[in-house]
Amino acid sequence: MFTLLAVDDSPFQLKQLTDELPKSCQYDITIEGAKNGIEAYKRFEVLLEEGVLFHMILMDLEMPFWDGFEATTAIRQLESDLQAPRTYICGLSANTDESNLQ
């Protein structure tokens, strides 16, 4: 069983990740979803304390409340405090503003 935490403030993107990704994957996969960095951290903390380890986190970089960088920093601190293994965290961005490309 592969466990993944998908974090995105876009309801459409989050639905795509949590509903459609498992259907297109040939492996047994469970995906938890979170709408922002604070929710992701709290979900990660609760499950880690229950002994559930995520194999990967797909983290949106630009979100309200805590962006992906703040959430990742907090998750890394929690892993360190609890001496838990580091989880792979992949940063995602759907930013299509062409001014950022120059």
C-alpha cells in the first residue's frame, strides 16, 4: 500500500489528485487530501502519532494560511522532534503567470 498526502488550495486540483490519481495508478494507493499547509501539517501530525507514515507528500507551493514552504518546514521539524523518517515532499505549482518566466 502506497500512502500519499496531496495538498492544494484549488478544489479542482485536490479532487483530481485524490479521486482520479488512484484510478489511473496500477498500484494500490491511498491518498489523503488537505486544503492548505496548516491542514496538511495537522493531518500529517495526527497520522504520524498513530503510526501511519506517508510515502510522499505532493505539496502546492502557493496556498493561504501556510504555503508549501512553511508547511514543509513545520513537517520537517515534527519529523525531527519525533525522530521519524523523512517523508519525500514534492513541491507543485500551477502558476501560469508568464512574467515569472522571464
